[in-house]
Amino acid sequence: MSETQATTAIIWFRNDLRLSDNAALLKACQHQNVVPIYVFDENAARKLGAAKRLWLHFALKELILNLRAMGTELILRAGDEKTVLINVIEQCNAKAVYWNRRYEPDAIATDKELKSTLKNQNITVESFSGHLLHEPTQLTTKSGTPFRVFTPFWKTLDSTIEVQAPYPAPTSIPQVPNELDSLNLAELKLLPTNPDWSGGILDRFTPGESAAYTILDAYLQNDVANYKEQRDFPALDATSKLSPYLTFGEISPRQIWHASENVSGAQPFRRQLAWRDFSYHLLFHNPGLEEVNFNNAFDGFQWDKNDELLQIWQKGQTGYPIVDAGMRELWQTGYMHNRVRMIVASFLTKHLLIDWREGEKWFWDTLVDADPANNTAGWQWVAGSGADASPYYRIFNPIIQGKKFDEDGEYVKTYLPELKDLDAKYIHAPWETPDDVLKSISLELGKDYPKPIIDHSFARNRALQVYDQMKQAA
């Protein structure tokens, strides 16, 4: 650490709500006075979904406590980021501002404009890497172009990029008493009311930096060796569930990468961190990806705008148990197993022919780990319009998927209690259950649980016809 500068510096927290591995925070601590600030911009280009707002409340709550333990306070403000930050700089006479980089196109534009404005006012501004394993400009194909396919991207990253070792947390945060106003956390109004639906999420997760480290340690010690073989089975607790912590930066990908470096069997798990980087690589080089087809041939695809079917899917009432269980898990807990995410996304885009953007919007609002890059890349991958995408003609059969990955129906019965007494051989196709069996367990299809809203074979053939029409028109 360099010699202390007798000036005030601002550390602007964004998607890095942690003290450890925070290069911007460490840099700010080289000043005599550090002002930590978080700005909640309700009018951002894309507003946070309801589930992420809930998560943000508790992530900020722990950050406030962690900073307070170091003798300083997090300044909370609401409003336009640029306006608020300039106002705080003037109030505390700050001479420097530090932040860790964001990679969404609108955030990049905000940061560039702000950096230029502040430098013109002779304010020191410096940004740091902390949200990804690598900077999106670091990796290119041999021809110098951005990657479009994941496997060569992964091989290049794994063989050529030396991931920065995590930085330690500061031992202290310098503070000179100031009179800066701050909102109370409750004033940000991030929590749901009337009704308060937060219980299912908070029963499953504990947001915050300390919980993230606890989860990582336990996962690497006990479960990561089985990740490759068990990750596709939703009834098993085989995945780390660190994704929401990565979204708000309560833990960094570098911390996970280095902690898992010499752990037996961890390479498939680490590969998923690279997929996250790949998603940001795509977003960085293709602004507007959350709205625009990566493969523009899909601009002519004939989606069916059907709000009734969309709502049936959202509520988990399609009549296909593995689909409905996933959608209800999402609604109840703010999370969904990754294999099931692919199944429900395929059902929406290929069985119902509903635009992938509608599904992406629903995930954005309901997932605690809704990520601007991962969410979009995942939906476009399943729909067939994305980079390195699953071919459109690969249409998941929800019955086969259920039998393969939830053979005994344990996952389905967890979220569809109305099917709890149904034998495993019928659980993924309840309509095939003999009438006398249904009667013996007091289950009436169409009343207690819906009949399928569409026949699988019909839906598959229709989707392929629409896909062929798109290809012929292209």
C-alpha cells in the first residue's frame, strides 16, 4: 500500500457488495478519509426485478454492518447515479472516486460519461476488475474477433488467462467525521409488502458476504467432487447455489476460482464460472442482447403472442409436472435448478412458440440470481437464437426429461403436493394413470391438477414447421 494521501476518496459500491477482494475499496483506503456509498437508481435502464430487490436489501444490510464494524458508515442515496455521485463529491470535497467495473452496455455508458466529467474537474477516477475472471477485451479468437462458441472460449481462458489472486479485505477503513446525509435502508423500499412473499426465499437463502464464504467452503469440502455426475438431478442438493451471491458481488468469481483450484473434481464446476464470463463476453460485444436475437435469422421467426398460455406457464399449470414443478419452485423460492430452467425454457419457446424475451422477462423479475448476461445468454441458447445455441430442432420432451432426471418424482412432489400420492411410474405423465388408480388417491385431473395444455407430439411437429418456414424465408 502506498503512502496515505491526505484527501477524501469515495468508494462507490455497485455489484461488489463485499469487503474482501475489492480492489476499489483497497485503493480508496490509501486516502485519509474514505466515504463508502451505494446509489439506488430506480430509473436505471433496466429496473431490478422484485426478487433481486429483496436480495439487495439483505446484501446491503450485511455490508452496512461489516463497514460499521470497521468504524465507518455506508452512505445510502437514491436517484440518478451521476447526479447523486457529483453531489456527494461536492459535499465531502472528495478528490478521488474508485469503483469496480460493470459490463452492461448502459452501465458502461454511464461510467464512461461520469469518468470524463469528473476528470475534467480534476477528480481522480479509477476503475478496477472484480466482477469477472477476465476483462471482455482480453480474449479473442485467432483471427482477432470475439468468441461466438463456448468450448474454444473456455479452452483459451483456461490455458492463457492468469486469474488475479483475490485481494484481502482492508484491515481498517480511514474515516474523518462528516455530516453527509444518508437514507435509512428501509427508505429504499426494496422489501415486498401486501403481500410479503419473501418467506420462501429467505427460508432457502441467507444473503450476504459471510454466508457466501460459508457456502463455498462447505461445498468444496463436501459436494464439488460429485458435481459432474449429479448436477442435472434437481432433487439432489448437488449445485453450489452461489449464483445469487455472484450477481451482487458478495463473493467474487476470482475467490471461487482460486479456492477451488486444487480441489479434486472441481474442474466441471469451475467451467461454469467460465460460462458466466462467456455470457458477459457476448453481452459486451453485442449490446442489446437482452432484446436482440444473436442469430438475426430468428428476426423472422413467427412467435405466438398468447398472454393466456404465458400466464399458465408462469403459474406452473401446464399439466407437465417437471415444467410446473420448476415454475412453482421459482415462484416460491426465487430459484430454479439449472436443468429445469432449460426444460421450462424449451417448453415456452418450442411447445408454446412464445418469444424467448417473455420468458427472460419473467426470470428477470422472479430469480434472485437474475443476471443481465447469464439470463439472456441462457434463454437465447435454449431458444436456438443465441451463440453456440442448442439447435432449434432439439426440443426437450418434458416427459422423458422428467423420467431421466427425476425418476422417482421426488422433485416434482416437493413442488406439486397435489401429486404426492401418485406412483412414480405415472408422475411425469399423470394423464396416463388408469382411472381406478386416480380414484383411489382422490386425484381428479382437470380439477386437482391440470391436463396438458398441449400435446407434446403436436407441439414438436408444429415447432419444426415454423422453424422450417423461418429457414426458407431467410
